[in-house]
Amino acid sequence: MDQIFAKTRELGEALLNSEAYQKMKDAEEKAMQNVEAAEMMAKYLEKRGHIQDMMEQENPDPAAMQRLSNEMDEIQERLQMIDDIAALTEARSEFNSLIGQINQVLQFIVTGRMDEGGCSGSCDSCKGCH
């Protein structure tokens, strides 16, 4: 069992040293320093908090929840128009793809099967998790 955890630790360290991870961390740092993005993210989180508060109520107002949801969608669209956020989204997608590929290799090694047509780890072309 110790060997498994040692190899897992090695894999984790290799991931932390990977180009995909470093690119993602750099993009995160740059995005966090973007004042416009930070302000929009704060607005987004505030609206999400309001929705969560409403969901805890016995009879939440569906119209108000829909309005907040629409406002959150608008903020997300505006966030994706910010170059730093778009770069972060792309970097996260690339890193998630790497993780997906690693999972596919592990699955093949353990089961002898590849999950063809399954999750690639990237949500870019995905129709949603099933």
C-alpha cells in the first residue's frame, strides 16, 4: 500500500511540475490581479449567495431566482470577454484534459478497457455529465 501512495505522490508532483499546471497557475494569478474581473466575480458570488439564501426559504420566489440566475449568466458572459478570464478558462480546460487522459490510462491499466466516447476530461465539447 505504501508503494501505491508513494507513486501517487510522485504523480501529483509530476502534475504540479507539468506545463499545463504551470500555465493554469500563471493564468489564475494574472486573472486574480485583473480589477475588472475581480469586481465581476464579486458580483457573481454575491448573486449566487442570494440564490442560496432563497433556496433555504420555505417558499422561494421563482421569479426572483430566475432573475438572479439570468444576471449570473450575463456576468459569466461578460467575464468570458475579459482576456485574462478567457485565458484562464482555456488553461483550466487543458489541465482538465490532462487529468482526463491520466484517468483513461489508469482505467486501461486496471481494467484493460478504454472508455471510448466517454469523458475526455474537457468540458469544451461535452453535452453534460450523465
